[in-house]
Amino acid sequence: MLKKLVVLAAVAMVAAGSSSAPRADASPTLLLPDLRQVPPGCASGEPGDLSRCGNWDVCLVVDPAAPNGRCVPPTAAKAARLRFTSSEENIGDGPLLLYGRRDSTQQDKMSVRQALRNSGDGSIPQDYASAQRATGAFTYYEPARAHQHWHLMNFEHFALVSPAGKTVVTDRKNGFCLGDRYPVADIDRLAHVPGDTGADAELAGRLHDNMCRHHEPTALEVLEGISVGSGDDYKYNVDFQWLDITHVPSGTYDLVNTVNDDRTLAEKNYRNNSSSVSVSIRWPQGAPGPNQAITAAPVVEFLRACPGEPRCR
């Protein structure tokens, strides 16, 4: 009876609202995920090898408001974008598992609860009602043709930061569909990777094929998550995987990616949620001013990758 009371008290402590950031050591009986941010533009799972940070480009576009757009020569361009792949990985003790739900189709958002694996019996909550922890997160159905599925909002953000620490450009990304897209590079060193059978394996199978209720705008529930040992990535040619650098002066900046910035999701460790890359931006003929044409594309060079660090110092 005493053991049962201890377990119930631990669950209550983790589930106690989301008005403040959850403790990383919330409970010894519930296995927490650990989200690691890969340096932007780097190959998934790379520990910061700059020679592998080639998943990015500079794209000049005609329409500055377009979510993506075809890359064009400077003579036709109205905006310059630094595009890059972003990736986050779960290297924790348990899956990142989120259930979204709404009561009716009259609501345009789903509230989200986080489900945590129990280390005692290995059980994993199977639905929104049994998920232990309320969060401040929500999902929204993105109707754009390239998406048409339910997005987890405010999960990840990226920005360009000056040497003085001033944010120069912020992202316009609006949400993410989370699933098991690839195995992390150091998967052999992780202790809680799903096996071939059991609750973790069953969940991993669902997350591997997860499309976040694709083409289902009337859905009342949705699953989002990443298994231990897996990562979720967004390629640099996906909508809004870019920062507008049209009016950014020549200089050196930090390109910073952060996951779970508001800590609304419980994790084992928050210290690795940001990664950065030092980049050089140089305009051969000077950055265009307001209403000025782009005469030549900016030259961008990745200088140094800083995994697990919010700044490259």
C-alpha cells in the first residue's frame, strides 16, 4: 500500500498544472524524454562536424510573403532567404508522447496532454484522458496544400542573433507534425530505445508512420511524439524553413535553433534544447535598403557549429 501511495504522489506531482516550468527531475517513477536540438543546417545526429553542415542554402525569391517559392536570379528577386534543415532528437529515458483533443469541430484548436511511461510496469498511457500531464501546448489544422494535417504549435523556434546578443531576424514557422523520422547517430549508447516487442515498440510503430491526421480537418484527436533514439527533421525546402536576410547587414551572426523554449513539455534535461551555428553573411555590393533591388546574392558561410549551445562564442 505504501509503494502505491508513493507512485500516486509522484504522478500527481508531474500532473500539477503547467503554470510554471516542470522540474526536470519531476518523478523517479515516470520516464522523461530529453529533447536535443541539432545545430541548424547540420546532418541529423551530427555532434557538430562543420563539414557535415550542408543542409542549407541561400534562396532568392520573387514574393517575400510566399511560404517557400522557386529560387530565382538576383535580377528577378525581391527577397533573400537563408534556408536550413532543423532537427530535434529524443535521447531521454522515455518517449515524447503528446495527445491532442477537442470536444467538437466548432473548436479550431486541440488542447494537449503529455503522456509519460511508467518505469515500474512499463505502461504507456494510450489516450488523452489517461495522459498524466496537462500542458500549455495546442495543435491546429494547417490547411496549406503542402501540409493539411494537425500541427503542434510553438514547438521549435529559430533566429539570427548579432554578436551583441540582439535578435536580428525571427522565424515564421507555425507548427510541426512530430514522428519518428530517423534514428539518432548515437542510438547504441542510449538505454531506453524501443525493442522489437512491448509497449514502446508498439508506440514506435505508430510514430514511425505518424502523419498527424493528414487530410482530416474534422478529427477530434491527434497523436504527436518522438521515441527514444529517434529524431524529427524538417528539410530546408519545406515551407517557412528559412529566415529572411534581405536587409541583414554584412557581418557574423549566430543562427540559433531552440526546441521547447517555454518548457511547457516535461523533460529530463533542458540544457541541450538550443544549438547554434556561427555564420558569415556578406553582400558583395551591399545589403539592399528599403524598396531597393537586390543586385547580387549574399554570400553565406558556416563558420562553426555549437551543439547544445544557444550562442557560438
